[in-house]
Amino acid sequence: MILALAAILAIQDTSRISEAQTVLSQLVESYGVSGMEAPVRATVQRLLPSWVRTETDTAGNLWVRTGGGQGDGGGPVVIVAHLDEIGFRVDTINADGTLGLRNRGGFILSLFEGKPALIHTGSTDIPGIFLSRDTGLTRRTPPHLRVSVGAMTRAGAESLSVKLGQTITMPKQYVRFAGGGTRATGRSFDDRMGCAALILALRRLDRTKLKHPVIFLFSTREEIGLEGAEAAARQLGTTTRRVHAIDTFVSADSPLELPNFGVARLGAGAVARALDNSSITPPAYVDSLAELARARGVALQIGTTNGGNDGSTFTQFGVVDVAMGWPLRYSHSPAEVVDLKDLLSLADMVRAVAEDW
């Protein structure tokens, strides 16, 4: 009997990991630099359960409203993850046919040097390359990063349908590590892991348990200043009961770190972002989150990290931000690393705060 139960649980775990990977891989392989999130928004809509009805506001945010009853008369709980990713915008088309860039988000530019590039036109992608600096030995400040699409003149680049304002990324692919484990690498796990957690939670959500309205919000332009969340926060104002921002926890768990600095280890579960550069969660709320995780049997770590989160835009209206995340190795790089077990833990926590808190 015990062996049979263990076998059933193993099958269930394998099934859930497979579902998580299917959802996450499609989100990761959708492109959506800040301000141009439409392809990612369309992917989210395709992956949501059939009962969901969505709304898109003027800021491009995707809203899912559920739990119609008002319960004790309070407002909605908002659970928010952002759709966008880091990248560039075409800022100039130079006389020699190269493209000058403007950052959309913060990251280390040298990680993109000498890598393939994609210029997103809205209908097709134009291949190119991020040009390397002239030498890696000089100590002087490197030149501004540029992209070549193979053109030798401004007119040549324009003839390929390159235009100012188009966004640029590098090609990306979701890759599961070999060996049958649960780790994967790719680019833009920030915040496609958060979006995947919301989708997976909605697929298993028991709407009969909701004590109050819950809004699942997929926000835009987080990487350039939390702009989508700011618009939503202003729309809801002081009516919001509580906000849970679902975003990266930059982990110190890597081969280059001493073990005693391995905060938020990969594979050890979701993380309560108790404090970051944009918000502080009151200790009583962190304790409540931990108690909820224990009651549900969900792995939850607690830590502090750099960076900001969408929920901080709600605090100006007196709303408490109870942010959560997952451990991410090599944040904002072309080779981020995640563990699918953390995604399942995070999805379970999202569902728990919607149903039980």
C-alpha cells in the first residue's frame, strides 16, 4: 500500500514537472522587450484555462478577475507578475549601416558582445550581430554597443525594414539540462517564471474557496520603471486589500560563491522577498506567509535581495506588498538558470494566498 502510494505520488510529480516545463518553455521562447509585450501577452492568453476571461487595459496589462464575492467587504487581493524582458531599442541608424542602441532595462552590456541579434519589426525578425569592442585588452571605456545587420550604409539598413524604435534581443531557447534533473537554462526567466506560476495556479484554483476578489495581473514595462503596475495601482487606488508581486529572487547559489553566502538555493522552493530595494514586507506578514506554506506543505525560503518589484507601486496607497519569488542564478544574462521544483512551489504559494489568505 505504501509503495503504491509512493508510485502514484511520483507519477503526479513527474506530470506536474512536465506541465510546468511546457508552460514555461513557451513563455520563455516568446519575445517581449519592455513596451513591446504583445507576443508574450498572447502566449499567456493561450495558456490560461478555458474558464478565464481576460481584459487588457490601456497600459497593456492583462487582467484576470476571479472571486466575485466581496466577503468581509474588503477589496481585491492583487497577484502580479510582469510580461516584459530586458533588451534594446533602435536609437539611431548610423551612416555605416550599424544600429545605435538604447537599453530597455538594466544589465551588463558586455554579455551581449559578439552574440547573434534579432531586430523585431512586428511581423518578422531581422537577424544581426552585436558587435564586439575592438580589443579586450584595453583598459579604456569600451564604445557603445552597436548591432550590424550586414548593411554598409544607412539606406542599406533601411531597405531591410529597420526602423527607429524597433526592439532588439538575441535569439533564445529554453534548454533542460541533461541527466533527467529539474534544472533549465535560457534567457528571460525574469519574469516568465512568475507568469508561469500565475498560469499554473489558475489552472488548479478552487474558486469556491475564494473569500474575496482576486486579480491576477500580468504587467508591462517593469524593467524600465514598473510602469504597467503603476497604472494598475492608480486605477485600483486604496481599494486593494493586499498585493503579492511575483518576481525574481537573485540567488547567491552559484559555483563562484562561498556556501555560507548561498542565500535562496535553487531547488529549495519559492522565496518570500522580505526586503528589497523598493519595499519592506512587515514581519507579521512574512510570518503569515511562512505559516501558510507550512499548512500547505509547500517549500518556502525567506530572504532579502536587491532590485525592485511591481508591488511597491501599490504601497503609496497604503497597500501592503507581500512579495514572493524564486531563486534565479545569473540574473539578466543570456544563460539564466532555474529549477522547475521552485516553479511548482511558487505556483502552490500563489494558489494558497488566493484561496486561504
